[in-house]
Amino acid sequence: MRYSKEHKQETHARIVRKASVRLREKGAHGIGVADLMKEAGLTHGGFYAHFDSREALVIEAFNYAMDRSMEHWRKTIEETPPDKRLAIIVDSYLTTLHRDDPGRGCAVPTLGPEIAREGPKTRKAFATKLEQMIEMIADQIPDVPRKAARRQAASALATMMGTLVLSRIAGNGEFSEEILSAGREAVLGRPAAGKTVAKKPRAKPH
């Protein structure tokens, strides 16, 4: 059966979306191609009609997740005064909601260590998106020279991601909460403005 170009594009996008969640939940090597295709409601045999290799799928799924995170940040800060935007990003990132839903959260804490051991093509794609995230955070640091803003943004992002990793290792008790609070204070010089406990059952992408 021949499918239209639009159908193939929709199927391709569905595979990428499903893979982006499962890879963040299980890791880059925690789930095979057959399982990823099954998640998308397709057979293993159809994989190469959409991707040249498993690496190609991992790169697309990672890019999709990172783009979703940055889009979420844009929507979060769009009506916020410039001098409060960094705080909004940090407070929305270092939450119990984000900690407890890695499949719909930031891809860097979940996939970063594995991507660092991948081939040059995958690492380059990862680094490109990482730099875009740093640039976006730097945009939210007003009245600071660009080079200094980038350095501050890189430091903030590294602290946020490291904090999230440690909070997940610590579980979901007081120790984990302490780590989240310490991370927010390290970046912003204060704890979160409000509770970090989720009111909704599912996390938005970060």
C-alpha cells in the first residue's frame, strides 16, 4: 500500500514524539528500535523507511525534546518583566513535578551522560541545542555584557541540570527537596517563590 507524503510525515513525527519520551524515560540505550516502533504503533520493518539509522532517530528525538523545552520557557516568560524571567525559568525547572516526570522533562539531565559517549555527529547535535539553551537563558539576563551573560547562563544551566539529576537520585523525600532548594538558591540567591509540589498529574516539558 502506498501512502501519501503527508501520511509519511505524520507517521515520522509520531515516531519522533514517542521516541523522545521513551528515550528520556529509559535512556539512549535502554530501549531498542523494535520497542520504539511498537510504541508508535508500527512494525520494526518500517523503521528504515523513516530513518537511516538508530542514531538518526536519537538525534531527531533529542532535538524535538530540546525544542519543546525552549518553547515551554518562551511561553512561561512571555508576559514576565525582563528582570524576573531568569527566576521564572529556574523556579519552573527545579520542581518536584519536573523531577518526577523525566519522560516529559528536559532531555539533558536524562540523556547527557550517554550522549557524551556517542559519536561525533550525535555529540555535535547535542552541543548545538545546548548552546541554543544557553543563548536563550543569556537573553533573560538584562543589563549585563553578552559574554558575561553567556557565562552566567552556562553556570545557571549546569547548576539546574546537576541539581535535577541529584534530586532524582535522592528520590522524592525531604533530602530530594533539600537538593532542589539548594539548586535554586545557588542560581538565584533564594529558595523558590512558592511551593514546588505539583498541582497537575503530568508535567509540561522543560
